[in-house]
Amino acid sequence: MNLSPMCRALGAAACLLAIHTAALADDPLWARSQALLLKNKGLVAQNIATKLDTGGFLSTGEGGYETVLQRFDITGRPVRGAKDEATENNPDYKASKLDMALANHFANNPEHLFENASGVTRLADQQVNGETLAVFDVRAEHVLKRTLPVAMRVWVKPDSGAPVKADGMMEVPAPFGPRAPFKVRYTTDSAGRTLPAQVWLEYDYLTTTRNHIKFDHTLSNWKPRP
């Protein structure tokens, strides 16, 4: 076997593993999946309905609220707020500031998962609800005032590349964390677009005691940006 100087330095086995990993990162199915999501560019979910469980903090336990797209700021960023005055006065709505902007991220950016996706590795296919899906291990970033490292697995349909779900973990700073598990579920709408429909997030945080909070977001009413 003819090996490059780098391969000779690394050793044949390590070099071949590096080449194999790089090939997986360029997997055509992953590229097809990302191209499919890019067709969503310019769409924004107008509504986010949220169920939450704060374990008694900020509310009596389980609660909920709905936020809507109100306007776009001078930079073009969507600005969301309470659906109505009743929601604004709902004590559960205070928890909207604790969701790490995860639901907003997917509602505002349905064309991709997270920033700077890298380290993409294809794993063995898996059966999910009787359907064979391709599985990818991905490293990326979620930006919320600071960059939060994300590690996740993404399941896609092997024929179309349409994403079905993503399950992962975010590293989060104190007093949260140290890690926040999340889930994203996708659906195909009547126009044939594959869009994020459900976003789940949960994590621990510290006040005078250790608390646990869970969010269940439903994204809907997709429309193009003006």
C-alpha cells in the first residue's frame, strides 16, 4: 500500500480510520438531508405553544402558554411575545425566559439544525417504529449569548434524506446544567416540506435549591418572512 508522509507518521491503521471518518462526514445522504432542510429557508413558525413542568417553581407544577411572532427587529430577527394579555399575566409565561431559546431557534431557522455542524459520522441504521432509518452522530453549536456545545444523533430517511428526529445534549453554564437533553421531531406538511414540529428540552438549575424544568414546544403556522 502506498501511504502519504502523513499516513506514515500516523500509522496505517490511524490514517485509514481518519480517511474513513472524513468520508463519512461527506456522506451523500447527509448532504441530501441538509439540502432538503435548506428549502425551508425564509420560513418562520408564527406560533409556539408550550407545555411545561417547573416542579412547583414559577407555577403550581404543570402549565402552559403560547407565544406568537409579533414583528421583526431592525436586524431582521423575529421578535416573539405572549399571545394575548391573559398569557402575559400568566405566571407560567415567566418560564419562557428559561427555555434557552431552543424553540425560537427552530421556529426561526427551520433550514438547519445548529451552527457549525461538524464531526458528522454515519452510524449503523436503526429500526424506528418499524421503519429503517439512517443515523448520524453530529457535533455542533447553539448560540445563546455564548456558544453552547451540542452533541446529537440525527435520524433521516435513507431514500429522501428527510430528517425524522434529533436527540442530543447541550453543555450549559452555571447555574444551569451541566447538560440539557433535548429532542426535535420533524413532520412533512401538505406542501411536502420537512419542518420541525416538536421541540423538547429539560435541565436542572440552581436557585436556593436544585430545580428541574421541562419544556414541550409545538411549532406551527409556518409562513414566509416578509
